Amino acid sequence: MDTSTKSQLGGGQAWVNWLLGVAFVVFVFTFQTGYAITNIDMTKDLSLSVAQVGFIGSIYTWAFAVAQFCSGSILDRLGFRWVLPMAASVVTLGGFVFAHSTGPEMLVLGQVLMALGASFGFVGAGFVGGRWFGPIKYGLMFAWVQFVASVAAIVGQKMIGHLAETASWSDILNNLTWMGFVITVAMFILMREPANDGEKKLSWPGVKVFIDDLLNAINEVAAIRDSWINALIGGATFGTMLAFGVLWGPRFLAAGGMDQSDAFAVSAVMWAGLALGAPVFAWLSDFLKKRKMPMFSGCLLQFIAIIYIMLNPSMSSTEASIAFFIWGFMAGGSMLNFPIGADLVKPALIGTSAAIVNAVQFIVGGLVMVIPGRVLSGSGLIARIAEIESSVTPSVNDYQWAIVILPISLFFALILFYFLKETYPTEAK
């Protein structure tokens, strides 16, 4: 019997599909968390330079962003039943390549494969929530996706941090990839589309028609001015969070004198802040019936928090945990970029809109991730101004200069809010 014919919105099958989508996101987040912890040992094992580490980390975000521009439209047109399991397969393959890398070339290939598949992950989980729970709960379900993924990142960071003391980086990442394989198999077996009355059944229209529809959808969303303003703000708020959480946060704390294991633990608190902040900002937006003001408040306080962190590199682990929690919590406001993007378009383009927001977030995240590496390697404008020379062990002052791109990005985002209109709907779409 076709289980989709008996499907009901918000029922048990809705939760099964949503949890499968979230499990995919958890796998992606956990693997990236594993990279954040193991990249130091990987750097030594493969004799990578600081610039190479930053570049390899940024490759994922850039490839992710490019693929992201298409992933939302693909979901809009083909649905998620087969698209998400196939995407999970590509991530799993990339994970195996990355875990067995012997040099930077294989690391880059693994990052590209994982990015192509992962571009369907977060947006796909939100898309599943919107399809199975209805458009009115779209923003809230997106926030809960972020909550679960962030909690998984926290747990994963602590577990992987302990494993890193005894296991090799390759073994850790290889075992994480097997987790992805299990999730992929479960998605192929259990994932279903809801059978909504009056909804046109999705089918393959042919390559030419599909590509034309894809480009038309992207162009239609891209033609809306506020779509870009909203996406750029999201790029600054979430992109800086991503770069600091995945790569530069633990290194900055370690440079300030904190024990490496404590630095990883403090960095995990940042994800706890994001986990709580995302649903709180979603609730606050619905309570106030406003999108812009809550998101602006989060961005402003995020800006203040990162300046405080930068100016206090030698904080105790307790002080750093509080500061990092606040930074992560305020980054939760970046989840409002998705309902804002949805407010700006018709329902048939919600996936495309979310994908463009997420793409820009990762483009900015990629830039913010690679720039500190360039600075610490002694190249780039900031390095020249600060007279930073290439060093095997950069000083804490070098790191302060390197991550100055974080508050700069947030400052420009604060200016962009002046041009963004309020989008909270007066009635449900």
C-alpha cells in the first residue's frame, strides 16, 4: 500500500518525515563539528599551512552556496521524496573521501561532494516541515530544525572532543560517515510526500523544461530587492557565526591561553546559544507580529558580543562560556531571514527563496572563514596594516586582527536594516 495516500498534515507520518530531514541536517552539522575539532590534528598530520586550512574550510561554504541557488528550486519542482535521500548519499560519499584523504586535493574533493549534497539539508528539512505541517508553521519548524541541529552540534562537539584525545582524525570522521550511511538508507525507505488534496502531483518535466523553470524561479526571487537585502543580512549574522563556530573560535581562545579541550567546550556553548535563540526569536516575531525589529536587535547584540570577545581573549572558561552563549543566542535571529524570504514570495517559490537566503549565508561565511587564514599567513590588506608576518604559531594579537572581519560584517548588516521593509503578513498566505 502506498503510505502517502493515507498521509495527513501534522500526523505521525509528518513527524517521521520531519525527523528524517532533521537527522540529515544533524549528520551534516556533526560532521562539520568533527572537522572543527579534528582540523588541528589533520593540519599536523598532512602538513597543511594555516592558509590551506582556511581555504579548505571555505571551499565547503562556497561550493555549498553555489549548489544552494539550485537546491531550493529543485525541491519546489520535484519534491523531497527522492531528492533528499540522493543528496544524503552524496554527502556520505564525500565524507568517506574526506576521512581517507592523504593530501589537500582529496580534502577539497571531499568538501565539494559534501557541500553539493548538504545544500539540500537545512533547506530540505525546513521544506519538509512546511509541506507536512503547513505554511503557517513554516518559520517555527525552521527554527526547531536549527534547535535540534545545534543541540546535536553541542553533543557531537563534546563527544568528538573526547574521542580526539585517543582516536585519529581519520577514524573519527570515518565513523561519523557511517552514521550518514544509516540515515541515508532510512530516508530511502521511509520518506514520503504528503498527499494534499488539490495539489498537482510532482513529476519529471524533461531536462529543458526543468532547467527553464529552475532559472525562471531563481530570477523571479532575485528580482525582488528585499530578497537580497534580507539575504545579505542573514549572510552577516549567520555567516560570521558559522566561521567562528566551525573554525576560528577554538583557535582564538587557544591563542589567548585557554587549554585546547576547554576551548572546544566553550565553542560548544555557542551552539547551545544558537539552539535556544532560534526558537525564541521565532516566538518573539510571532508574539510581536514583526520580523524586522527582533532580527535587528539580535544583530546589534551579536555585534556587541563579538567586540567584547575580541577585546578579552584571555577570559576564564566561565566568562568565555557566557560571552559565547550570548553571541550564539543572538545569532538565532538569523533564522528570521527564512520566514522573511517566504513572506516576500508566493508559496510555490518558498523553497527557492530559502535556498537563496542560505546560499548567501554560506557565501559570506566562506569569505569570513578564509580571510582570517589569509591574514594569519601574512597576506592580505589587514595583515599588511597590522604588520603580521607568516608564522607557525600566530599570536593572540594576530588572531584579533584576523577576526576583525566579523564585527565589520555585522556593522554593514546593521546599516542594511534601514533599507529592509517589515514583511510580517497581515493574514496567512
